Amino acid sequence: MRTENIKIYQDYIACLNARELNRLGTSVASKVVYNGSTLGLAGYQKMVADDSTVASRLRFDCRPRGDFQGLPVNGRRVVFYENVFYRFMEGLIVEVWSVVDYKAIENQI
């Protein structure tokens, strides 16, 4: 089961990265619940990307110097992810929502 879930999740991320939202139904249930609210697949697809919003998962593999967001990284290699949503207007990013996995960074230093 664990291996199957990992594969489903990898397919989900690949679908998002390829911007093939029409394939989300292979990884996301038709009655998906997001933060306690039932969105359904169509609502979830709209949340991920619509006419003005794009969601992305970014992977960082870096060696920040000194402190990084208050964490004493001091040039050590850290790998972490950021989930970010961008809202566009008139061809420009006008708003950004971001969640960084700081716990993953803490666990590496």
C-alpha cells in the first residue's frame, strides 16, 4: 500500500508540474476534501490553476550563508520544498501565498 501511495503521489506531482490538470482525476478523488471543505475534482482543479492563479511546488537544494529565515544554516547544504500560489493580473504576478517546510531545514542542521 505504501509503495502504491507513493506512486499515486508522484503521478499527482508530475501532473501538476506538466500542467495537465485534466489528468488530476487519476490521483485525486471526485469528492476531494481540502482543508475541511468538499471541493470536488472540478473545484480542486480550479484551485490549482485557473484564469488568474497558478500553484507550484518548488524544490530547493542550496547552501545559504549565515542565517536563513532565522535558522543558523551557515553554508550547510539543505534541501527543502516550498508550496506557492501565484495570482496574476494583466500579465504580472500580483499576489503570492507561500508555505515553506522549515521543519525539514531544522532537521538538517
